[in-house]
Amino acid sequence: MTMLDRSYYLLRAEAELAIARAATHPAAMRAHYHLAGYYLDKAHGMGRGDTVAPAPAVFSPA
């Protein structure tokens, strides 16, 4: 991964954290924190074939 890639993932993580903090709905907040976690994993090397647990369902089926 290049430094440019790492910088991109870190910026995206920061953006997702800001959106999560501003969210008013708990499900939106949770989703954005989860996305931030994925971007941080990518920035810190988890994208090299390692697996990350899938996101939990945000809404239950009606």
C-alpha cells in the first residue's frame, strides 16, 4: 500500500467518525462508526487478505 492509499483511508476514517458524532439516529451513528473501523483496518494493514467480521444487521427485517 502506498502512503497515498494510507492517507486516503485515514482521511475517510476521520470523515466517518465526524459523521458518526453528528448523527442523530443510533443506527446511523453505529453504521458510520463501523465504516470508520473498516477504513482504519485498511489504513493499518488489515487489507492484506485478512478478514474482518461482517457488519451486523442495522435493521431487523419487518
